[in-house]
Amino acid sequence: MLNYIINRILTMIPTLLAISIIIFTIIQLPPGDFLETQIAEMQAQGENVDLEKIEYLRKEYGLDQPPYLQYLGWIAGFVQGDLGYSFEHELPVTEVIGDRMLLTLVVAFASTIFTYVVAFPIGIYSAVKQYSVGDYIVSVVGFIGLATPNFMLALILLYSANVWFGTSIGGLMDPQYVGEPWSWSKVGSVLEHLWIPVVVIGTSGTAGMIRRLRANLLDELSKQYVVTARAKGLSPIRILIKYPLRLAINPFIADLGSILPSLFSGAVLVSFVMGLETNGPMLVKALQSQDMFLAGSFLMFEAGLVVLGVFLSDLMLAAVDPRIRLGGGASK
Amino acid sequence: MDDLLRIEDLRVSFRLPEGDLQAVKGVSFRIPEGKTVALVGESGSGKTVVSQAIMRLLPRAAYISGGRILFRDRHCAGGETKIVDLASLAADGREMRSIRGGSISMVFQEPMTSLSPVHTVGDQICEALMIHRNVSGEEARKIVLDMLTLVGFPDPLKTLDTYPFELSGGLRQRAVIAMGLVCRPSLLIADEPTTALDVTIQAQILKLMKDLQKELGMSILMITHDLGVVANMADEVVVMYHGEIMESGDVQDIFQNPGHPYLKALLAAVPRFDMEPGERLVPIREIKPDGNNPILRTKRDRSVHHSAQTSAILEIKNLTKTYKTRKGGMFKKEEDAPRVLAVDDISFEVRRGECLGLVGESGCGKTTLSKIIMRALTPDNGSIKFYEPDGTERDVLSMDGDELFGFRERMQFMFQDPFSSLNPRMTVQDLIGEPLLIHGMKDRTERREIVAALMDVVGLSPLHMNRYPHSFSGGQRQRIGIARALALQPDLLICDEPVSALDVSVQAQVLNLLTDLKEALGLTYIFISHNLAVVDYIADRIAVMCRGRLVELAPKAQLFRNPVHPYTRALLRAVPEPDLHNLLNLNDLMEGKASIPELWPAPFTVDGEHRAVMIDLGEGHYVRAHEGHGPDLMEYCETGDCVDEGAALKQEIENRQGPGPGESVR
């Protein structure tokens, strides 16, 4: 087992290196760089360009060097914790990201937990009571949830919350708290605003998860070992929890690989519509303006989280499922 | 009521969209205390539904629409005995749950799926005990340990913490039986408990159930379609057909004077060892192709053309194949991975126009061998030669590209599972016509004609050409498989357990069809099966395999009259026959050790010192033994050695298990 873990960690290194090269190449693909875009923009607006500063930045960040040297410089800094400099925000990337990270995580965690808490009981109910009235109602609601565009739901909820509760539109807190130090009333304001994005982001995942859990569980419920358990005289609830549910959650553990990165960047579209101060919108802007170090850092973090998430989910699967733990690698 | 269980006029119906369907139509029978009752019938006869009704484990669409199931429950609250009508209880109510698993328990057919893969064996057995008997975890563990010892686990303590997928099929079925018996129920319902197992293991499980019955004083309701098992196990027999009881009574009466035509037909459809040469099985529904069928006509010419029996069609020499048991890690060398021998130095030939039976238990390498012949797997060593009718030799293993593609027409394969071997999204026409299409017959109408003729050959109506596989029964699907295999007019057909998934009556039908086709089309078969009676019926010569080795090869009469190899003998002894005068000797099973090559007696054993070769005993009889022996091996068996050979082998086993000086068991 230890060998396996070490093996896996070692294989992560070449994977991440390959990803970093791809990311860097793609960011470099459009002609020009951030500084040129900015010069053009400023000149178009008739403003004076501080050529000295531009030249200084170009030197400082090696934009005049050939791409492969730029890449090496970037990745070497990355390993040492220097993520580079955001041209647009005129701050080191670490500071730019750090500010938003907390709020991103709060929204993401809350909506993930919301998804699980809602989806699991409903999914189990609709599998156990297949083709009952309840199952049909839940399925219809689920399909509507799947089919409704998130941003539309977001707009409806924002409007309703404003009309009924007087919540201010957009953002994660009332405008007067933005940029203020943390206080209890600021936390209260965040909580007041938080539920809308949580519900909006959560419902999209919920509907899908209900369907998947229902399908998985239905598969398991018809298996022979469930009949065996019934033949032992176990009560239906205990059978359900101990046997089929245990096997039906495997795919959800395997999902961890995709959940971790989505925690990081969040639902971009919804964040834009609702004006949330999270990572998603910032990443999009960074890509648009060729703010290469900021965009690169975001993408690398996401890639790292995918790799880490897949690794963790493999370990958890091995812990939960002895077939994976003990049968691994045997081939017929 | 003296009986343990009495079923009175039981009716079970299924709610279907087109109305209710009665699957069990007024069934009445009894199960006496301490006796075994066998419930016999084809699939679809309603025998499993009856057992589900007793356990109240009916599928969701089914319900008991009438009748009573009276059960004498000895484990009632307060220890008193009470007669309960199981049909009147709530299916998942407290009272039914306490009977289920406590007083009545069940052993299922499929040991591979009836245990949860993610819980340990100990956990799953303990659970049954903890629900029904008031014991602490400590005590429960001890009782389970005793039960595991009782059902014959070699290392019960270790078994408690193993997972089902780490056990072989036979051991899993033992675990399922232990689970059923751990509460010492008064009735055990066994639904085809040995159908999925090899004969040697089947015999052990039957013995185990008999012993435990004696020890625990319980009754058994045995559901099976295998009349051999019935003859060996049952005290009373109930025969079901289409949801009704055809006949019931004492096992003696049933076998000696079968009254009902259905039972007679069922008995006539089972292959027996004492059949006359040339005697045919009598299936309940016989297949008759049209005599003017174009395929039969063209092929008949061909079969007359080369009727020389002796020439070989396939010659296999020193074939060896190993599998890696574990993938090497990223930094490990491929060669370091441990390997297991699947096929070990096998040589034999198949003669044109014969049927060669290949027998052995699961995992003995017979399927691997057939896949190598088909070029689906590549062997590590050895050669395979194919001979054309005119005597031209072709090296099968060295072909590739177009040559191999063309050659594939000569050899076809027929699969075991009639359900998963047909694509459910293709019509029968497409399925049977696919090989033709692949091999270049683009014209749709031409294909259609051939498919129609092929369907007629296997006894299916060409009118059903546009149906999908799901609308056919298992036997019909297997015939579709035969038609598909015949589409390219092959010379050699490899049949991998073609009837093991079928009922006896359908089995007889398919076996007769294969026999007729062999004659009519001049085919050669390699027929793989674990069922000796079936192989005996269809094959001309029989090859016995064990642990990747070919241990004996002989014409069938020779093999059955005079088996030489200890494994062949053990195999022959373990087959239950539907004949009360020829019961299994259950004390002579050697706990399945006959299939461990290291434990075979002297000239046969695998010990790394002697080289084993196939020794010619004359009359086409070969046996694998140490080099240097000759036809004297035959005598070895005909003399006194042979009579008490079981005991001798046991002695041998004991000797080898002890730490003998200078002796090492591999």
C-alpha cells in the first residue's frame, strides 16, 4: 500500500509538469502580451504611456526573453511560492488571490454541503419507492432543476429576496461592508446574502446527483446480496444502510476529483450574474486581459487540485471498498 | 399437524400491465420433520416462486392470492411451539422477520453474488446470529467460528476476516450455507445450491448438507432441476410444471414408477452413463429442420467427400500459457510479476469429423486453451497446426493479417452464456448475418436467404428473423448462437459449455441438434464442459484437464470403463446420477484434494523431480505420468491398488501434509 502511495505521488510530478507546459503555451498563444494590450488601449484613449515603467516591467518579468526562458522562470518561481505579479491589479498574485479565497471557499463548501444534504435523502427515497407518486414528483422537480438555466434562477431569487426581505442586489454582503475589516455585523450580512448563491449553485448539482444516486441504488437494490440480507431477517432500513447504500456511494467518492477544483473556481456564470467576489470571475478577466501570471496561477491551482482530488478519491475508495484494496492489479 | 411445513392450495399471482398472471396455481405439499423434500421442475415452472412465497421474499410485482403456508415455529417468544400461517403475516413485519433467517433460512444458487462484496464473511454470518439469538458479540464470534469449522473451512479464524471475493466458488457456497445454518433453523430452503459449482465441489456440498441435516435435525426443501442431485439427496419429491404439481411422493416411487408423462419425459431427457451406443436423448420438444434445406444439402456433399475418420484436423503441440497475477508497478520490471500457469505443456490432436470432449473443473484452463486455438490469446510456447481436407498443413499461430482473417472462416466459436453473447440491440437477422457481412457478403437479399436457411437448420422459424434476442428463451438463443457459428460454414466448431446454462429438457434438444448437425454438415467439434454425462453423450474421445494440464485422453468408452488418472477417477465418482441404485459414495470425496497435482500418488504427482509425459496405454488411451512408465500403469489400476485407491490417496495426502524429512510440498 505504501509503495502504491509513493508511486502515485511520484507520477503526479510529470503529470503536473506536462499540464504546466500546456497552460503556459495556451496563455502565450494569442499574439502580444498584457503590456502591449495595455499600451494599445491607453494610446487609443489618448493617454500618456509611461514607457519607462512598461520597459521596467518587461525586463523585470522577462517578457523580452524567449518563451521557454519565460516558462522556466515562471515555473521556478512557482515552486518557491512566488506566483508572479498581476499586471492588471498591480499586486503580487498571492495577494490578489488571497483576498478572494475565503469567500470562494465559503460559497463552495456551503453549496456542496447543501447539494449532499438535499440530494441524498431524496435520491434514496426515490430509489426505494421507485414509481411511487413521491418518486414522480421528485423526478419532475429534479428535471426542472436540471433544465432551468442557473443564471435565470439566480435572477429570480435575487429579485424575490430584494422584494420580500430587502436584501441588496449582488455581491456577498451589503455594499457598506465591502473592504471593511471583519465584524459580526459583516458576518451577518454575508450570511444574509449567502443563501441565494448556495441555493442556485446547489440545485444544479442536486438534480443531477439525485438522478445518479437513484440509478446507482436501483442497480444495487436488485442485487442478490440484498435478497440474502432480507432472508436473514434484517429490517428494511438496516439492509438499505448497510448493503446497497454502502456500494452505491462509490461513484460519489470517485467524484472528489472533480469537486475539489470546482470548490476553487466556483460556478463562474452564476458568480458573474450575482456579482460574487469569488475566484471564478477573476479568472475569466485575467484570461481576457492576458494577465498571464494571474491566469497561469489559477489554472495551475486547478490542475493541481484535479490531480490531488483523483489521488485522494483513489485512496478513499481503497479504504471503503476491499475489492479495490485487496484485488488491485490482478489481471486475468 | 405433524409436519414442519404444510402448504395448502397456494396461489401466487404477478401483477402485469395486461392483467394478473397466476404463476403458482393451487399448490399443496408438505415437508416432514428432519426430511429432505425436492421440488423439481424446469425454469419457469414456479418452483422458485413457491420458495419465495414461503420466505415471503416475493418480487414486488407478485403477491399471494390464496392458500395457506402453515409452519410449526419452534423459536417463538417464550420458547413455545406454535403453528403460524406464513401467508397471513406482513412480509416485512416483525413476526415474519424473526422467522426469516431464524427458523427458516435460505441458500441461494449463485455464490458469487449472494454475498456482499464489501463486508467480511464473519460480519455477514455474525449478523444473522445477532438478530435472532440473544448473544453478545464475543459469543457470536465463537459460534460462527464453530459453524465455519463445521462447514469445512480449513482456517476458520482467518476466514472470519476475509472478503467473499477472496474465496473460491465452493468456499463461498460453504460460507452461504454457514450463514443459513448459524441460527440452527428448523427448515433450510436451498434454491439450486450446487448448480453453479463443479461436480467435485457439488458432491462435497451435498455431503455437507446431508451431514449437517443429521447433526442439526433440520428439514431441507431442495429446489433443483438436476435429477441426479434429487436421487442422491431427497426423501420425497414434488414435481412442478407450469405452476402446478404434476406428481409427488416418495423418492423410490417417483424414480421407479414415474406416473406422469411430464416426469417420464424429464427423466428421458437427462443424459446417463449407462446409455446404449447410438441411443438418443428424448427431448420434450424435438427440433426438425426442413429436409430440403440448401445448407444441409451442400454440406452433405462435403461430408461424404472426406469421411476418412483418422486424419487429423488440428494438431496441438506443447502449448503453454502463463498469466501475470499482478501488474508490475511503474518502477518494477515486467518480468518480476508473479506468474501462474494457465495451460501447461498440452499436446493432443483433433481428428476430422469427431467430437473431442474437453472436461475439467472451472479454472482448469479449458477456456484459455480454446481461446488460444481461436487466436484470441497468444501462447508463450508451442505450436498449433490445422490440416486442410487435402492434407495441406497450415500453421495457425504464425498467421496474421489477411491470411488469419480468411482462416477465421474455418473455425468458429459457440459461447456459454446465451444472454450476454448476443447483442440485445441487433435483430436475429443481423446477428446471424454479421459473420457473412464481415467476410464480404455485401448483398442484403443473399444474406437474408442464408440466414433463413440457417434458422431453419437450428429449428427456428425464419419468420422471427426481425425479432430481438430478448423475445427468445435461453435454448432458442443458444440455437441462434449455433446458427451464427455455422454461418461461415466452418470445419471446426469450438463449443464452450454450450448447454450448462440450459434446463435438462432444452439441453437434450440442443445436444441432439449438435449431434445431428455434426453428421449432416461433416463438422468437427471441440466440446468443452464440466458435465461428464453431457460429454459422455456427445463426444467420441474425451480429454480431461486439471490445473492447466492434460491428465488423460481416451476414447469415451475406454475412459469411463477404465479411468487411470486419480483426478479422472475422482471426477467420475463425483457425478450424481438420477438412479437410486447408483448413489454417490459421499464418504469418498477426499475433500476436493483430488484436484491438487502435488497430492496425486506416485507416478502421477508433480514434484519437480520427474518429468511428466503423456504415456500411451494402447487403444488411443493416454495418461500423464512420470517418464519411464508404460502400459504397466493400466495394470496398476486393475490390480488391488486400485480398489482401495481412495484410501491410498488419503494416506498419501496425510503423508505429504506432515513435515516429512527432506520433503517439500510446492
